[in-house]
Amino acid sequence: MPVFVRGVEEIFRRLDQLPSIVADRVMARALREGGKIIGEEMKLTAHRQETRDTIGINKSRAFRGFMEIEFRVGPHNKPDFVAMWDEFGTAARFHRTGKGTGQHPVRPFARPAFERSKGEAEDKILQVLDRGINNAVRRLNPGGK
């Protein structure tokens, strides 16, 4: 059966009609699937194997007047300073004796990966939301009434 993705407003209207715990699960699954696409693109773009090995998805919860679920895609699990240096570069550094120790050139990987894959990730998020909402409605209303 083909998946029909409706407009974003329609999907969020339908999501608001679900119980909050179910809606949170559906949203978390959709965000994780979209994040996987961006993470895979980052792994392809990263310059070092050590950086590629640390790229993943982190889920966190925050309370800022309301419960918020957040997914972060990128290098993590350990401080990966070289990944930050690759993404943003460093200024010229000097030892206190005045001798230059060099600088790290800018070689971005995270932002270009995000820009290239965000459209595909958005489509996947909407697709998973639509499928998740339909499944949740079927489970909550087994009689189909």
C-alpha cells in the first residue's frame, strides 16, 4: 500500500488529537528516522575515521515550561575536538615563546551534510509521522468507529 503524505498542518493537527504519550512516541520515532539520514550523510562527509566513528544520534529531554524532546545528530560519546576543529577551524596559535604552532584549516562536514540531506530527512519525518499516526489511531480505535 502506498504512503500518502499530507500537508504538515494536517499531520500536526492529527498528532494533536492523539494522547500526549502516544504523540510523543510517534514524534520521537519520526525525528530519530530523520536524524539517521543526516547522520549517515555526515559520516560520508567527515574527513577522519575517528570523527565518523563518533557520529550518532543523542536523545535528550528538557523541561522549559513544557516537555521537549530533542535529538542531536553529530559527533558525541566523547569529546571530539578534532571534529570541532575540522568544522570551524582554529586561529593561528602561538607558544608563549612567540613560536607559531600553526592553525587548523576549516574543513566543514556537519553543515554541508545537513544542507544536502535536510530535504530527504524532512520527507522521511513526515512519512514516519503519517504512518505512526495512522497506526496509533488504529490501535486506539480497534473497532474502526
